[in-house]
Amino acid sequence: MILHTSIPLTTRRYLLALGCLSAFALAGCDDSKPVDPSVEGKAHAPLSAASLSAPDASEAMAALYPGGPPKGRKLSPFGVRELPGDDPSRQVAFIVAEETEPVQGSQLDVGAVVFARQGNGWRVESKHPHIGKIGDARMNEDPVDIARIEIGPGRIAFLLPSGGYNQGISEQGVNVFAYEQGRFLDLGIVFTGANNEGACIESDDSETASAAPCWEYTGEILPQKGANPDYFDLEVKRQGEYAVNGAIVPVSDVTCRFDGKSYACPED
């Protein structure tokens, strides 16, 4: 499975297209009604025929934060995906808590709720309030596409789009969250692309443009069997160019390997 993460240079939008995503069913939600912890595991009200494909985003947020969002933060749905086996009767909804007044470098706190189908409704199977932090790679607060890949024999991971922006340079990538034995494990970030759109000069004057030339590269993630029999390597197939000591050079592929705690990638 190859994951495409191409992002045009002319935008500063960090949303990555990484797989298939069922839309959250938002119609008819009552965000002000928290889930009573005493009824966790019981069937929720039947969903409408149009919304049977996904759990309800507001119920996921209420399950994680029954008392409302933490002080100074707001909640939003990040994405939903089937659990291993493409079984639509078990799905995971990812929820993020972000600062109400974010600043450069702010990160999103990620939580997850696993839902199981019961009749024509959903029940909360398990709650995972804090599985990790990611950079905000969204163009707005809409749910994003989340890829699910095999990272080893019987090992599944979800790839949550992540990114950052610093001094005119945008980086794009994914945070790898494994799902093993009913737990989510943060295995780190794998960067796939970058550009210097905010720090370069586009000009017809070659002398002016050469003072701060523009560059961009994008990447695709391809799991590959490597030396570790339990965790596959993640090869990042890259195309484009970047700057090295002021010179623009083509990028090369990199291979990220599991080091026992997370995926480690070589620096350029």
C-alpha cells in the first residue's frame, strides 16, 4: 500500500490525503448532552439509515470528556476508520483537543474512542483520552483522511496527518499510532514532505530569485519487510528538491526503522 502526500507549493495547507475515510455522522447531534459513564457499553439510540456508516462524532467527544473540554481547549472530530480487518462493525473515532487561541507550534492532544455496532446503533467499547500529540496539519476543523497500514505480522497502525510551520518552512508527515491488544501506542512521526514557500522568493529576475530559491518535495510511505521481523521498515519514496548549504539538490528516499520505542528516520 502506497500513501500519497503531495501538497502544492502555492498553498500553506497541510492537509494530507492518506487513505479512505468515512465521514462523521454529524446530523442531529446534541453536543451539549454528555454521555453518562454509567451507561457506557450500552447501545446508543439507533442511527438514521443515512448515518449507519459511522459513529457519531459528538458521542465520541462526550465519551472522552463527559464534563466538557479541558480549560482553554476546544474539541473537534479528527477522523474515523474501521479497526483491523475492514470490519465496519468496529470503528475508531479520533478526537483532538486544541488550544482555543493557538500559537505557532501548538499541538493537538489526540484521543480515541472505539465503537462496536449493536443492532442499528453503536456502543462505546473503549475510551482512550490521551494517546499522543500531533502537529496541526488541517486546513480547517473538518475531519481528515486517516490511513491504516500493516506495520508487522498482525500489527496495525493508523497514520494521522501531522505537520508544522517554522520560519517560513512547512513540514508534512504522519504520526504513527499502533493498535495492539486494545491499546494505542504512539510510535512517533514520519515526515514525508516539506517546502519553503514562506521563506523563498519567486521572481522572473534570476538574481533576485537566487537569493532565496524555492524548493518543495513530497513523499509516499511504503511498508517493507526489514531486519526486524516484528516491525516493518517504513520507506519514504520522495520526489522533488530541497536546499543543502544554499544549493538546491534532488531529494532521495529514506527508510525509517523501528528502534524499540518508535520509528527513527535518518536526517537529511
